[in-house]
Amino acid sequence: MLMREKVEIDQIDIRILRILSQDGRRSFTDLSQDLGVSVGMVRNRYNRLVHHGVLHIIGWTDPVKNGMNAYARVMLKVRPSRFIRQVAERLTAIEQVSFVAITTGAYDLEINLTCRTNEDLLILMDEQILTIEGVNETSTTMYLQILKWAAHTVSDGGKE
């Protein structure tokens, strides 16, 4: 079972996260100058945030500009329900799946997936997703046009 570790984050951490959310390539030297702290402190804070999974620095590519023209949300019912976590694990291993969540309501899981074409999406569904033991029913919503991609904002929980 996934256990979420509580990580204490202070105002310096929040400021580091906000700056890096705008420009993940900022150097430790630039960060230290912006924050008025030592390079060593920034390095230590950065390493701690990465180690605890608070901060992920990635090179994000726009799927459409990268030739991925079939983007969908798929809701899945899993039966028997004791297979939900096993199905979720299998889904996370599929390259085209970018998001997996256990949900409430009529469906048990939600995934987002991106493929080059609708035909590729159909093949993915038929050969990899619908063949997973426990997948009982799906409902697919195709995204026709993405109007906004957003990163998460960094919040101090109202402490600032």
C-alpha cells in the first residue's frame, strides 16, 4: 500500500519551488542570489525536496507538437474490485498512459493516454488495456482540442 510521508516545507522551500516552477533550469547560484541564502542551503533544500518526491524536474513536451494527436481520458470499472490496485499498476507501466488515479463514483480508475493517431489509440485499448484481468467496462472521452496545460501552483497553505 502506498504510504504518503508528510514533508515539512517552510517559506524558503516554497520560494524555491515557485521559482523552479517558472524555470526548472535555474542554477543553484541564481536561486541563492534571488533568495539571499547560500548555494549550499539551496542545494540541500533542492536535494531534500527531490528525495521526498515533492519536486520533480522534467522536460515536458507538448504532445500535439510532438505528433501525438489522439488524447483521451478513459474511465474504467474493475471487477472484482479487489483487482483495482493490480489493474492500476499494470496501467502505470503502459508508455502512452500519462495519468492514473483511483477514483470514486461510477468508475474505479481514470487514466489519460496519448497516441499518435486514433488507430493507435484503438490498438492500445484492444491489445493492452482491455486485456488486463479485471477491466470490466470503460468509458472513453476524446479530447478534441487542448486549450490549457497547467502546472500546479505552489501554495504556502495561507501562511504567507
